[in-house]
Amino acid sequence: MKRPRVLAVLMATAMVCCTLAGCLNAEEPDERPGFEWENRSQPDCNPVDINITCKEYLSGLTTPTNALHHPTEDEIWISDLDGRIVAFNGQNTREVGNISELISNCHTEAGLLGFTFVSDYTMNPQVLFTYIGTANCETKEVTNLFLAVGDVVNGSLEPTSIQTLREIEQPYRNHNGGHLLGLGNRSYLWGVGDGGGSNDPLNHGQNTTSPLGTIQHFHYSNGTMAPLHNTTGTVQDYTLHRGLRNPWKFDVDPQGRLWIADVGQNCFEEISMVPVLQPSNFGWSDREGNREFTDPDDCSKPATDPPEGMTDPVLVYTHEEGRCSITGGMYTDYGPEAWRNGFIYGDFCSGDIWLASPSENGTAQTQHLVDTDNLLVGFGQGLEGELLIFTWGGTIFELDVHSP
């Protein structure tokens, strides 16, 4: 049984973090009546199932947003919404980067949203990272989404080397996206939210000239980035996928399929799955989930076929039982053996975790794994292949399952 909780709206898609749902501010039209952000209290993680254990892996963070194995060292690097990057070797942590002077933490969905190591790290030790720029908190200033790169010198990010690669204008302070995913061979995906506000008020999701509400595809080498997949012929068009509300996390499976956890509005949370380099329009804000989006408060509309040129999600869930905002997600070839070979995702408000697996005809099926009763913001892989969950309260937990 779930413990009572004030429903929260996360970074969902922004980040979730904060990417997830949205926040209640004058600049951002109310996302969802009755939702409030909770403070960063840290509940225990005690699954009801006696065959599942959830134990603390690492604490002392504000809100972890990503964790990656170092390309050459036996440690993982973890980004924190507060602007820090810390390294963990299984026993000790050390701060390896701090961009807090560059970022804003004024809004719950602002901060250091994600990072990745460059694919040629051994020859060119650098880190790509994305963040919301510094702002005046008193005036609730809206600031932009940045993509930057910095050199790693003697095992740490060198502050004087940081170079801005791209800046995307934000009309509101929420729905910032911010996930970075390396595809290898110096190519990368970058998730960008729809710019915020309820119901996509400026219609960025279907604006083919806007980078908002998209997944961008770019090449990076030696301080220079360039578009890799051009859908309009415009020189600076980086857009690969569009029609997204807030793609907080996504991943590619061994078959080259891209799994996207996209945060919904009032009714539906969704997962889409397409070949990673197949340009797709996922419908927002003409559609939410697999339904027409005309009244944000009408969750009873029947599912319909998508219009020509739009791709519906392979999985949808509703806001029943305290659920509010999807948090993806990684394709797991690690962790408990029974939970491998699928895209793991959860709900920010309820703490439920599921595993989505591909099935025939380009569809997917889902399996409920556990209710953690935590505010989930993401997932990661530990040093020894542990399945990690990131929480809004700042603690990283390790999940394991045992034979009954």
C-alpha cells in the first residue's frame, strides 16, 4: 500500500530533473491543479516484496541527474542538479567538476541537467554537459538552455576550459529536457523540452522551425559541433525527432531502437520506440499519448489512430494511483538478471518502476517490477553492474531481486 503523499510535479521533462511535470509559477501557466513540489525529504526505500531489496548506494547529493562509467578509470561520474559532478570509486567520492557559477537553481527544473564523455575521450579528454544558465531568482528571470564542453585535466573538469557550443532560448522556466546520449563515432543526441507552460501555449511541438520539443542530433569534434541529421535542409537544423513535450531520458537498445520517456500533460505518460535515426514526429501537442489533445482535462477520450506523419507511443499509462510524471529510463543489460534486456522506467510521484520490452510488430509490453515509494528522477548502472535509482531527495539506491 502506498503511503499518502502530496502529489509533486517534477522536472519531468525535466528534468526532469526536473523534467517531469511542471511547476506552479506566475511565468509558467499552472501545469496541473493541486500539484505542489515537495521538499527534498528522503523517504526510506522498502519494497513490499520480500524478495526485492533496496539499499543505499550513495548519499550526499542534491538531486542526481546522470551517472556514467568513466572511459578509462574504475569509477563512475555522477552529475548533480546543483552543478557538481562527483566521482565514486566504490568507497570514496571526490568532486571532479563544479559549474554552479554558470547555472540557475532558482526553479525546480533548472540546474545541471546532464552530461556525457566525448566518444574519443582517450585521445581528447573532454565532457559535454547541458544546463540552464544563471538567473536572477528574485525576479524569476527566464534563462536559456546551454550545451557546453570542458577539458578534463588531471582527472577533473578544468573550469577555464569551458566553452559554450549552443544556446537555445527558453520562453518559460520549465520543460528543459537536458539528456545527453553518446551514440559513438562522435555523434550525440540532446533532448530539449517544449519550452514550458501548460499545453504547449506557443505550439513549439509542431513548429518545424523551432528546436523546442525535440531530440537534436549532432557531431562534435575538437571544439566544433555540427548538425548530423538535417530534416529541413536548413544549415543549422539539428532536429532528428520532434513533437515531444519533455523527453527527460532516452536510450538506444542493441538493435538500434530509441526508447523515449516523454512526460505528459494532465492525463497520459508515454514511451515511444523507433529506429534511432528514423526521423519521427511524436505528435505533441496535437496529441497526448495515443489520443487527440483538445481538452487537457478530458482524460476519457478514446484512443485514435495517429494522423499521417505522426508516430504514437508504444506504451501509455494514466495518472491513476498517485502517478503523475514518467521518469526514464535506460535500456538494461545489467542489474538483476530477471530485469535485463528492457527499458526501465518509473513514475516520479508514485515511485513505481516498470520494465518495457519489445514485442512483435513494433509494439512493446510492460511489467511492473516494484513500488519504491520514492520520488524517482532517473536510473543508472553501478560500478559492478548494479541497478541504481536516483531520487529527488538526493540518495542513490541499489535495487536487487532474489529467488524466493
